[in-house]
Amino acid sequence: MIDWSKSNLEGTLPKSFEKLTNVQALYLHENELGGRVPNFSKWVRLKGLYLNNNIFTGTLPQKVGDLKILQALNVRGNEIAGAIPTDLDKLVSLKELDLSFNSELTGTLPRGLGRLMDLQWLRLNKCQISGTLPSSIVMLSKLKVLRLNQNQLTGTIPFFLTALTSLQELDLGDNRLSGALPIDVSSLSSLRTLDLRGNKLTGTIPSGVGRLNNLDWLKLSDNLLTGPIPTELGLLSVVQAVFLDGNDLSGSLPTELTSMARLKDLNVEANRQLCGDEVRLRLCSVRTGGTQIGNGRPCITSGVADEL
């Protein structure tokens, strides 16, 4: 093992560094190392590669797939550019893949991503990834964290994501996703964070969201969601924050929300057709600006409300 993390290292790694083929783990994170990522393809015993939070540039080595027993690949927070290597799907022992915060990383998600069946943490947020979510993701039954926010993903949220029952965090926020939320979202029973904000999602909020018993954070802000807030949200007994602002929700705030004992922040701002009386929640900030809640007028949920 080589651990030179947080060592104030600068400059580039020497070419001879690639000859250290017996290394099992390399920790170089949180330095100021730059230049191209070395070709580690001959490090056949390597299990952990941590280059995160440096200033490495260029593309990822195309032969990264030769590292057959690699379990962790983390190059988060560098200046990596180009597409994700096509042979990444050969890393069948991989448990952690973090390429996030590389703003010049482009292309689409590899179709063979589902071959990484031991993968538990997949973080590709804040890159320039485009296209749709490949159907092979359904094979990642051990996946706990799927973080793809702040990219350019398009298409709908595929129904097969609800088969990933080990998921604890699903973050697809700030993309270009459209269509409705999967109706059977309640099957994601381990989910603690659901973040779909900043897309173009339409339709209503599925009542099944209220059956996500472990949910801490629900973020559906800045979409095109319509209809009433489901009364079933009151079943979220451990949720701490619910963000529904910036949609086109209508009707009144369900009184069932008073059952959310741990709720600290409820934001329903900028939903013009929300109406009715205010709901007071203990130890919780309720933000209702840009709605008709608490204005003393009758709660009208039809198009007449637009004229009020």
C-alpha cells in the first residue's frame, strides 16, 4: 500500500511510477498532483485507486479494464475530460466508482454498466454526461448510492430503477429528465434521499412516496408536477425536509402533514394554485410564498384560481 494522501504533493507522477506493479492500494487524494492519469493497467494486484481532489487532466486510460480485481476507483474532483472508457464494464469486482466533479467528462453512461454487479456506490454527479439511463442498471442489485445529478441526462425516469431495492440515495436532480415519476416508487424501501429537483417531470406525486418509511430527504422542486399533495406524505415519520416548491401543485396542504414528527423544513413556495389554511407544524419551518395558502379566500382548485 502507498498512502501519500494529504501530503502537499505537487507536480506530476514520474513515468517510472507505472512500474510499481505489486501495489494493492494507492492513496494520493487531496494533493496538487497534475498531468495525465498514469497507465496503471499492469498493476494487476491493485484493489483501491484514490486520486480524488487533485488536478489530473486528460482522459482516463483506455486500459483501465485490465484491473480485474479493482474494488474502488475514485478520481472525483479533478479535471478529467473526454468520455468514460468503454472497457470500464470489465471491472467486475468494483464496489465504488466515483468520477464526480469532473466538469469536462462527457459522453454517455456505458451500456455494459450492469456487468458491475458488485457495485454499491456510483457517483457521476456534476459532469457533462448526456443520453438516457441504460437499462443494464437494473442488474446492480447491490447499489446503495446512485448520484447522477447536475448532468445533461434526458428521457424519462425508467421504471426499472424501482427494482434497485438496496438503494439508499437516488439523486437525479438538475438534469433534463421528463415524464412522470414511477408509480411503484414505494418498492425502494431502503431509500433515505430522493432528489429529482430541477428537471421537467410532469404528472402527480405518487402516493407510494408516503410508504418510503426510511426517507430523510424528499426534493421534487422546480419541475412541472401537478395535482394535490398526497395525504400519504404524512406517513413519512422520519423525514426531515420536503421540498415541493416551483411546481404547479394545487389544492390545500393536507392536515396529515402534522404527523411528520421530525420534519424541520417544508417548502411549497411558487405553487400558485396551492390554497386553503396554513398548517402549523411543530419545530418546522413552512415556506408558502407565491401560493394562496392563508390568504383567507376560498380554496378553488380549478382554472379560476389563476384569476385570484
